[in-house]
Amino acid sequence: MLADIYDVVIVGAGPIGLATAIGLHKRGIEKILVLDQTRAFLPVGQILDLLPNGLKSLKYLDAHAYMVVKNTALGLSNYQASNQEENLPKTVPKWFYRNLQGQVIRSVSLSFDDWVQEYGEGRVSLAWYDLQTTLRQQLPQEIVKANHRCINIVDDLENDCVRIDCVSDTTTEGNPYAHWNDNKAENVDTNSPASVTNKSFRARLVVAADGINSTIRRVLYKGSPYQDYAQPEYSGFAAIYCREIADIPQEVETEIAAKFLQNSRVTTICHDEISKNAAGEMEDTRMMLFRSRITNQFGYLIHLPIPLVALQGKSGNSLIELAVQAFEQAGYPDVLKQLVRLSPPENIEQRPYYIHRAIISESETKPIQPTWNAGRVVLVGDAAHGMPPFMAQGANQGLEDALAVVVLIAQIAAENNWNNRQAIAEAFQKYEQLRRPWMAYVQQATLNRHPYSSDDNWQQYSQQIYGRNVEQVIKELV
């Protein structure tokens, strides 16, 4: 029997993997290791909304980590608010949804306290990297190892554990599914000779939090009935994104500001009604229009239904033309098409959205449910059920996963069942049985945009998602 065996190895040092490690460490499980393929922790990723269900889960995992994340996010928000121009009214910030004529369809308060009053917990927004950094700082430094790309896992029966094989490789490319193509490793000398080293770790349990393009998922599914579902499926939707547009004619800027932003910093522009295809999935094109707090320049994010082949090889001017065509088909006003045409080609990017469906229905009587666990290994977050970000539930549902897995692993530890494969299998099956139906609902709501179809649907969805009773979830697990 090998002496150097970790209790838990977590593959993936994103927010979900780190939150899982924090929750386990808080519960006295100290033989933990977090591995990540990134060559260095760099400021990559987009802004995340942590909503009540995610924050409730994080608070249960570790109240101190929750407070630090909350204060970090609110501190950034207060700093930004203190730097607003004097001519903007100091009112409670709201996110407005407007139709193509600029009329308000719905508004959502961005006040932390308003969300607490409504759902028992607030909401905060912060950059993915800021969240990752804040969570990393809650763990002993030696627990988290960068530049360890997992390439294989093997069931080590002789030592009653799992072996995780890793490569440290300075030539490794970034994950094509994870972020926009702006994760430049500026502190890495790409001209230096490449070095490759191999290393293996062993663990009683492995938590795979390695994202929608999960290596662990591919290894688990290889040669199994789920092999066809190892890779993420294109969701049918993509984004075209422009960070900043300078040199906008004054009349265009004035019209957009007066008609759509109206003294707010961000708004979503869409049709009053959502059109659907034959499968019942939403087809509407949506534009998130925003104004930088730092430069005061316009930027946008367009979500659109589009075949993946139509995006391939597109960049710069070809993306601009694609976005303009989408706006023309959707009946968007000329002033917004003008804004898109003014986009600097070097500032415009694309991102296809992928999904791991929780339940795949080949027919009404034959649903397929790709497993989220095998032996001593369990998938969490995007590795299990990645999806487009339309309802801002990717990270929040991942935190719910982390909560469930931490509770179950803590129970395994308390009962000293590290070598009891039956107890481990039952624990992970309980996790999957609890989480899968819920994720199927969240994914359906995300793809169909059903909550947006009426105020009643929105209220029902909000109460179900944001009003989650975390303590009740814990009772169902234990």
C-alpha cells in the first residue's frame, strides 16, 4: 500500500473546483490537491453573476469564503459606482430588458439588498479571474498546482485508489471551449525551449471540475455506452462580441443612449415575444448593450441562433457582416446595425456555446442519461452539465454541485468509508439522482428562455431557482 495517497484530488482550479476544495478543507479533509492545466493563473474570463442559489451554496461550503467573495465583489462595485460621471443619477442600478423600440419589457434590480429581501440572499458580479483569485487565497498555497494537465486516470486496484497522470508542458494550448480568445500568457516566454515533464498522483476520490471540454469525462466514457457523449455538443447558439467601439458619430451615440441605455450602463435588447423552432427552442437574436465605466465607450454581446459551420473561420469584418445579417433578419433598427458596422475588426470576437445535456431524449420512452460518476470519480459543474450562459446559471449550478459533493464526501470521511467502494458508489449515485432532474430543468429553461415569456413564468422560475432552500437540499443528501 502506498503511503502518499491523497484523500481527494480535484482536477480543475476554476471557481467550482476551488469551492469544492475549500468546502472539504473546512470539514477537516486536509489531504487535498487541486490540479489545473493553465500554465499560470492569468486574468482571463468574463464577468460572472453569482446569484442567490450560488451564494447560498458558497456560504454553506465556507461562510468565510462567502464573505470574502461578497466583499470583493461589492467593493469592486462600490469603487465603480464612486467613479460614475456626475451627470448620471444616483439611483438603484437596474438591468433593463427593452424591445426593439426601446420600451421596457422587464427590469431586474442589481441591488444586493433587494435580492436579499426577495430571495434570502443577494447577487454580486465580478470577473471570473477575480473570483478564482479570491477563492485560491482561501486555500494553503501548496494545495493548488498550475501547469498540471490531466491526460489520463486509471483505477489502481492494487492500492485501492485512482491514479491521475499529468503533463507539465509549456507548449500546451488553451482550452478552446473555456473563454474568449484573449487568454494571452504574457508572462510566459514562448521563445524558450519547450519542456515536458510527466507526473502521477493517487487519490481515494477524484472530483472532475475540468470544464465543458473535460478530459476526465472523455476518459470515463471511452469504450462505454456513453462514448458518443464525451465531447460537448454544439448548442445551436453563439455569441459575437465587441469590447469597445471608438469614434462613433455623435448622432448615433446620442440616439442609442437616449433610446436604449437611458442613463443605465447595461441593457438587453430583444423582441417582445420569443420565436421558437420546431423543437420548441428559442430562436430570437438578443443584444446586450453596455457602456464601459472606464472609457465610456459602447460595447455589445450578441446572442444568436446560428449553425456552427457558419461561424467557422470567421473573424473581424466577416463577423461584423454576420452580425449585421442577423440583425436584418431579426428586424433590428438601423442605428444598432450602424453600431455593429462601426466595430473595429480587431475588437470583435466569436464564441460558440456548447452543452452537455443532463437528459438526452432519443424518443419519449428512451431517455439517455450520461453518467456523472464512475467508481471513485465524479463529475461536477460544466464537466457534467455545461450549457450556454443565457440565464447565468453555469457557475451557480456548479456551486450547488460542489455543495452536494462536499456534503457526501465529508460523510464518507466521517464514517471512514474511503475504502468502501459500495458506500462511495451510493454517495455519488445520490448526488446524481438529486442533481440531474434539477439540471434538466435549468437547461431547458436556459435553451428555451421560457421564464422570459411572461411575468408569471419569470416569478415562478425565480422563486424555484433563487429561492432554493439549501438546508433542505442537505437533508435530502444525508
